[in-house]
Amino acid sequence: MAEVKLDIIYEDNHCLCVVKPYNIPVNEDESLDMDLLNLCKTYLKETYNKPGNVYLGLVHRLDRPVGGAMVFAKTSKAASRLSEAMRQKKIKKEYIAILDGIPPREGILEDYLEKNQKTNTVHISTKDKGKYARLSYSILEIKDGKSLVSIHLDTGRPHQIRVQFASRGYPLVHDQRYHPNPTKGQIALWARCLTFKHPTKEEEIKVTCLPEKKGPFAQFESLWQK
């Protein structure tokens, strides 16, 4: 894998917010490819000349194909408080995605999702077998039969956005796993914004980032208009 340059959005003594590049794992997996957690640890070790193992708490995850904003905890206190905020759904997560098709202008999707551990796939299930999943969305722009949508996650289930839209006939563009007729290209899903209460100070932190202006998002000019 080519060398990955770390893109830092925000940093202080307790938090490190970075842009996760497409197609690298958040933490080490069976591929043994470079992962974001160890990339961040290396950055901290080299930047601050830290001896030994560097502490960095993993608070949440993104699917390997997906890129965008992530927050890591630089102290155990921050890790505990941010993890608790994540469990209590107090960390707001906004994604952008491109759907194949045009759904209603806005809506709320609610399902029970069940994961097959052997195939690493998720499907719509029943209340007794699945985990509750909820998101809200709104269309930002429509072009050539495709919809650019803003998505707010109320729950953070594996593959949630991809499965919930695909199950309704609006799969994500270039989704190789859940699109019935996928085309080659980078999956059109990006974590655009994270908003959370700072773990030690009475202030709100909001970090945003956009994908590079290429690939499936490039055709939607509204993304780059201020």
C-alpha cells in the first residue's frame, strides 16, 4: 500500500481528529495493511518524541471503504468520556452519500439489522434477531438520476447506511457489497461532520471535511459552494 499522509482536522491534549482515507482499516485486521490507529500513534510518537508505546483510544469506527472525519482519544479520561457519549448517542455524525435513484426528498429509516459474521454482511431482520437501526436523511442535489444526500445517524450499526438504503431500492453508487449491479469505483459514502462535547472542557467541538473533488462526488457542485 502507498504511504498514507495523516490529515489532522483538530488536535489538543485530549483529542485527535483526523480524516480517515478511503480503503484503509481503522485498526489492525487480518490483511495486516497499515491502519489508521497505528498511523496516528506513529504521528504522536514522532511529533512529541514519546518513548515506548503511545496511548490512543479508539472511540468509533468507519467501514474500511469509507473515508471521512474520526476522533481518537489521547488520554484515558477522554477515551472513557467520549466512549460514554457515543453510547448515549450524544456524538452527532453526519455523512454524505450518492444514491442510485431518487428517494423521497427527506425521511427517517428504521430497521432491525442482523450481521452474518461468516460473510461479514448485514441484512434486514426482525426485532428478536436484529439490532435497532435509525437514520434520517435529506436530499441535497439530484443529477442524472442520482441523489446526493445528507445523512444523520442515530445509531451506528455496521454497514447501516449501505443496507438501509439498498433495501429500499436506492443502493449507494459503487457499493460492491450491497448494490445489485455495482459499477467500478470508490463507494460514494463519506463521513463529513462530527460534533461532540469536549471531554474535559465545557465546549462543543465540530469538525468537518470533504472528499477530494474527484470520483463520484465531483459532479455535485453544491458540495463545494459556501
